[in-house]
Amino acid sequence: MMKLKILNLDGFLETIGRCRGPVYQVGPDESRTDLCRSASLQDALRARYRRDRGELSITLVVPDGHDFFRIVAYYAGDC
């Protein structure tokens, strides 16, 4: 599980769009929803991002190790 603060939502969504497995957003009730395959969830993230003035705190679970490191590499380069 990783907790991130996203400052570039478009770049983040591009990165998870290249993932080969699921990327789960963890909700407050510990529910998991796959961000990669849900346009409506991505739209909700965009709305939160705008509401929070260009930043988005998110908790993710990424089961595929390759995808995990892809997101970490993106995040390290974006911060």
C-alpha cells in the first residue's frame, strides 16, 4: 500500500493507463476500486483534484511489481 500526493493528475493518469495490471484506489472503508479500468472513477478524481486546488491525496494498492515500480518512478520524478 502506498499513500501519494498527486500534483500532476494528467501525468499520473497516463502512468496508470500504461499499467498492465490493476491499480486499486483504497477508500476510507478499505474498499478497493481499479483506477485503470474506470473512467467514472478517474472523472471523480479530476473533480477532487480541482476542488483541492491542484493536489490529490490518494492511497493505492498495486499488486503487480512492475506496475508498482512504474508508479514509484513517475512519482519520484514528478515531486
